[in-house]
Amino acid sequence: MENAVLLTMGVAFVLALIMGPLCIPILRRMKFGQQIREDGPQGHLKKQGTPTMGGVIILLALSLATLRFADRNIDLLILLLASLGYGLVGFLDDYIKIIFKRSLGLTAKQKLFGQLLISAIVCYLLIMQGHSTDIYIPFVSYHMNAGWLYFPLMAILMLGASNAVNFTDGLDGLLAGTSAIAFGAYTVIAMNNTQPEAAIFSAAMVGAVLGFLVFNAHPAKVFMGDTGSLGIGGGLVAVAILTKAELLLAIIGGVFLIEILSVVIQVVSFKTRKKRVFKMSPIHHHFELVGWSEWRVVITFWVVGLVLAVLGLYMNEVL
């Protein structure tokens, strides 16, 4: 399995490298440029018009590499449905932003409906698969059976975690790097569990996002958009569920948790106290506004993500 995993990662990486120079000019000619928030950091205004929806590069490379090396079974269907389904919701969101030249695409209710629909289908497939409703509590080696509550909880987890990943996509290379680290950890967990489809899917995502990072590193030539960030988020939660490392996602994906918590804290604080805790949320913008360079923020978050991923592997008793 190790050889297949490494080969899948390499193929996905090469596919993303090949598709980048092919897709980016097309996105530019179609005027699929990013609309920058006017209330965001002023230094980001120069990024206006940079091609977005580059997430199609990631999802195509992921799908082609995974389908080439993984067995076609229900595990693979769940993984691809979660990633491509959420990616489709993100694609529609990006497309509306571009067509109407605005920074907001789907309404909150429309996006929520799409995400919940995909989550419901994934949960149905998990039930058909006979997926265990046990939840492993890391570090104490305790299993708790959630019964019928398990599947609604997983739907909520998919919704929350995918949006947390989406919030992280705000700086050049930030999400590509942190997601590669998180999927790398789940590749190791899946291999340790002898789950080839989950391992190959995770490895393919690592290769795809690293290939995309070549074009997304500062200064970015293309952004992944919600197409990529939601697709990555959906796939990450699906891998966590299939490997029975659901709660470990809070550790391995700790950077994403920090990002979404910073948004929640900021909103609650402003609504209740009329005061902001951070200069701007998500928290990566706060560090920009206190004087950190964009590249310094990204590297710091990568390092934090790597430390948390190693901690997660240790708690899963892989290391």
C-alpha cells in the first residue's frame, strides 16, 4: 500500500502542475477574477482580478489520481462525494461572485442548504455501509457509542469543519499548506488502519494541493476560491469519519478550528460588548494588521499546523 500511496501523491502533484498553466490563462481570459472585500486589509486590494476558482485544478488532480489507484467501492464514493459535492457548492458560490462582480455569492441559506444536502447523502451512504457509530476519545482510549445521534453529529461536523477550512483561505498559500499537512497526517492514520481508499484519497489531496501551491504561493497567480476550500474541507471531514478519527480533527485541523473560533469570538464580542477582540477576523488578518508580513503569517500557521498534526498522530498512537 505504501508504494500506491506515494505513487498517487506524485501523480496528483504532477497533474496539478500540468493543469496549472493550462487552466490559469483560461480563467484569466474568462475574467474569472477575485473580488476583494473593501473592508479587508488594504494591502489585499492589489490582488483584485487575480484568477480564482483554481480549486478546479485541485479537484481534477485529486479525482483523476484517486480513481486511477483506488478500488471503486463505497468508501471511495463517500470520499469523492464529500469533496466534489462540497466543491460544487463552492463552485456555484464562486461563479455567482464572478458573474455579478461582488464579494458575496450564494446567500447563507443557499450555501447552508447545499452543504446539508451533501452531508445528508454522505450520512445515508455511511448507514448503508454499516459504519460504526462509536466515537473514539483520543488519549484515554475510550469508545463511546453515539447511536442514532452519530449521523446528525457527523453532518454538523461536516458543515462546521468545511466552513472552518473555508475561513482559513485568506492568504496566499495558507490553506494549501495547512491542508497538505492535515491530509498528510490522515494518510498516515489510514495506512495504520489498513484503509487503502482513505490513504490513497488523502495522499492524492496532498499531491494536488502541493501542486496547486506552486501557483498559489505568494504572490499568488491563482486563488482556489470556495471551489477549492469547501472541496478540501468536505474531503477532510470525510477522511476523519472513515478513519474513526473524528475528534482528532480538532487537533490535526487545529489551525482551522482557531480560524473559525476567532470569527465566532469577534462576532459575539461585537454584538454583546460593541468591542472587537481582534483587529480583524479571521485571525490571520489580525496578524497582518499588527505588522506581520503575509509570508510570515503563512509560515507561522504552517508550523503550528505541523506541530498539531504530529500531536494528533501521537494521540492516535501512530507515533
